Amino acid sequence: MFIIRFLDLKVPATNPMTLDEIIPYLPHFQAMLNTAAALLLGAGYYFIRNKKRGQHRLCMAIALVTSTVFMVSYLTYHARVGYLPFAGQGLIRPFYFTLLASHVILAAVIVPMVFSTVYFAITGNFSKHPRLARWTLPLWIYVSVTGVLIYILGFHIYTSEI
Ligand code: HEM
């Protein structure tokens, strides 16, 4: 309830809310998940650099759950809403679409990388895990951070009246 007031979204809600009533909140929810994932990945890296394996494992596991929930929310949102045109005009458009394209492509690329990285970790293959993880980690952080930037540009700076 607090979050709904904080976001000042004027959507009439039934109790319990239907999926159609929840849909307008999903982009905000997704931005929070992406922010949390980026912070958890950063913390997980900090912990492993400091030889804290338990905390590293916990942060990475929560980041994985967070990004999975994000993916489910994102697919639900776009299945219902489709594509909303970007309202920005001028030079911001090539910047926005380059950012969006890199975000979407890398989001697909990292899925098998994340699963392989986790697989190597849980099977105790700690020669392969760090080697792959050094690619997975920065790409995953890039996808999370660009997700938040795309949200800020599309939903807060360049808002359409649709
Ligand atoms: C997809 C999630 C994960 C990512 C992105 C990730 C990332 C990383 C990275 C980047 C390193 C190398 C750090 C360095 O440069 O020194 C590393 C090392 C390590 N990770 Fe993960 N990690 C993940 C999940 C896990 C899990 C689930 C575990 C535990 C089961 C784990 C256990 C370890 C251990 C023990 C090392 C140190 C290996 C060594 O001795 O060199 N990681 N991880």
C-alpha cells in the first residue's frame, strides 16, 4: 500500500487485485528488482574477493531468484501490454534504442551463462566457475543497470500520454 501511494499511481483497485489491475505497477516493481539484483551481484563479488564464500553464495542465490522473478514479471507485462512506443524525440532516440537493443540481446545471452555458472558452483567445479563467472557477472550487472536506465527514460523522463 505504501509503495502504491509512494508511486502515486491512480489505478482503482479491488481487493484482492486482479492481474489487469496489477499490470500498471509491474514496470516499477521490475525496476526495483533490477536495482536489487545489481546491488546483490556487487555485494556477492565483494564477498568472494574477501574470501567470504557463504555470503557470496547467499547473495548470488538471492540475485538469481530476484532476476527470475523479474523475468516472469517482464514476460507477463509484455504479453498483456505489448509494446509501448518511446515518447522521446531527437538524439535521445538512437541512444535509447541502442541501450534497449543491447539490454535485450545480452539479457538472452546471459541466461545459459548464468545457469552454467551456477551449475559449476553447485557441482564444486571451482576451476571452471570463476573463469565463466568473470564474464557472467559484468554482463548480468550491465543488463540489470540498463534495465533501470530504460525504465527511468521510458517511464519518468520521456512519458507518453497513452
Ligand atoms: C550466477 C551466480 C554467481 C556468480 C555471477 C558468481 C561469480 C563469481 C566470480 C566472479 C568469482 C571469481 C571472483 C574473483 O575474481 O576472485 C567467483 C568465485 C567463487 N564462487 Fe561464485 N558466483 C556465483 C554463484 C556461486 C555459487 C552459487 C557458489 C557456491 C555454491 C559460488 C562459489 C564460489 C566460490 C567458492 C568461488 C571461489 C573460487 C576460487 O577458489 O577461486 N558462486 N564467483
